[in-house]
Amino acid sequence: MRRAYAKRTEGLRQGVGHGPIVPCGGSASPGGRGPYSVPVKPVTRFALIAAPLVIAVTLLLNPGGDDSGLPTDSPEAVGAKATGPVNPDPFAAADDEERAEMNRTVERAPAGLAAPRMREVAWQLLASAEGSTLDWRSQYGTIEDSGDGTGYAAGLVGFCSGTHDMLVFVEAFTKDHPDNPLARYLPALREVDGTGSHEGLDPGFTAAWKKAAEDPAFRRAQEEVRDKQFFEPAVRLAKLDGLGALGQYIYFDTMVLQGPGHEADSFYGIRRAALAEADTVAEGGDESAYLDIFLDTARAVMKSKKNQQHDTSRIDTAQRVFLEDGELDLEPPLAWKMYGETFRIPS
């Protein structure tokens, strides 16, 4: 079941090379660094400023306002449980001295998912949720339309033709590799941006994406987006919160699924809502209790998104099962179900 829960991107358009990619969905927050950290689909809320080669990190505060009167199942209402001066991104909010101390805290923590062997576990877990496979390397060239209105979804983290992220990824890649097979489709990608249309893309675009994915440079570009904009920030923050490998993966998966944005239905908003109800390990709280609240909040956001599929297998039959089984270190052997299919990683 490919892309069982396609993501919604909300952001404010900037020029090419001026902000981070958010695949198909959640809101964006600057923080990734690299040539393929580029902007996201314009809809409503975020302005992202970055350079194509070295991203200048800019804190995006969650918009204020009175959430009263929101439907109780809306993403905003789910996130509105968070009150008080909890900053969405402590690294971005810190001054230089505070940030240096945070970095020392992270460096002192066990490697967790940052260890090469555990990175592979993370990639396999994500691939089971995104592509119903453990062979994450098979996902570079995967492309399909799941019918959720976001157009074609493709690649390791699900770039979508209808949510701006695929367009700007291809634009950025084409700047360095002008003869790639996708370059000729840039005018069509600009035309369908913001829609689920395939006009100008069919019939050759899917074959062109698959052909591009044969290029090691194209694969590396996808990995850079995954690592710099999702994995590394998620693991760093989870370590700052005192979480082990399972918590680090939960943060990573949530950031990929919902986007590293600051609004209520994005990663930092979900974390903010969880912090309103439970203390992290770093704050003296219980790790399992905190992660339980975090998963409750993340699941509620998934269920609240009206225009998306509501399959919550990645939480219900994977992350929650690991938590209930006490697999806080996420050490193989591991077994879980995704969309009814059983997956295993041996020891």
C-alpha cells in the first residue's frame, strides 16, 4: 500500500533555493542544510528563507490567535491543548551559548539512531510505512498517484507534484544537472502545482522519474533531503529530550509525515501539545509515558485531517506496539505490522 497517508504541505512560496522541501504534506520549518533544501507549496502560513547551498536558518514562530470555536477534531484544536511558553524549536530559539550547551548534551547522548546500523533500521521502518517494503533503496524511483488530490507522489520521502515540493526539488536538481530526464517536465510541473492534475505530465513523466532515479546523483539528492531536513533534526531534538532510539524514530517519522513546521498539525506543534501534558525524560518525566502522549497527539492529528486517508497503522501496529513491548532502544529483532502486512528485521 504505497503512500497510505499522503501529507499536506502548507507554506508561502519563495523563489527556487529559498527554503526547505516538505514532501507532500506537513508544514515546513527551516533547519536542513544543503543544495536540495528548497521551498514548499504555497497555501497559507509559512515564509521560508534559505540559500540553495547553505541554508540560513530562520525561526518560524507558530501563528498566534484565538483557537476558540475550532472543531474539536481539527488539527488546530488538537494542537491548541498546548499552552504556556513552550517554544516549538528549542535549537532555533536558543542563543549561541544555550545552543552550544544543547549540542554538548546531544553529543554526550548514546548514538541511538545515529549509529550506522540503526540508521538502516530507521530507513527500513520508514519504507514499510511509506512503501510497504523493507527495501528502502527500491523507493528512489517509485511514483504513483494515490488519488488524494496531491498528484504524483514519488521518491524516498514522497515528493508530490501537487504540493510544490516535487517542483522545487526537480528545479534545484536541474540547476546542477540540466540534462536530467525530468528537466523537460518543469513547465508542466509549474502548471499543475497546487492541483492533482497530470496535464502535461502524462504519459511520460512517471517513466522519466524512474529513469532519473537510475542516476546516483539523483538518489543522493533524495537522501540529502531525508537526512538533513528530517532525520538529523529529529534525532538531535529527541536526544535533547532524553529519548532513546524509539523516541528518535517516532520524531523522525512524524516529521516526515507531517512536516517540520510549527503549526498545530505539524511536527513541532504536535511536540508542543505533548509537552503540555507530559514531561520529557530531560524534564524528569517517564519516557514511556511521554511517548504515549506524543503518539496520542500525533494520531489525533492524522485522524483530524479531513482530506487525507486516515490509516494509522504506522502508529497503531508499529510504533505503539514497540512502546508497549518496551522496545525503547529499538534493537532488532523487531516485528510489526503495516497495513495488515507483517514485517521483520532480524537480529
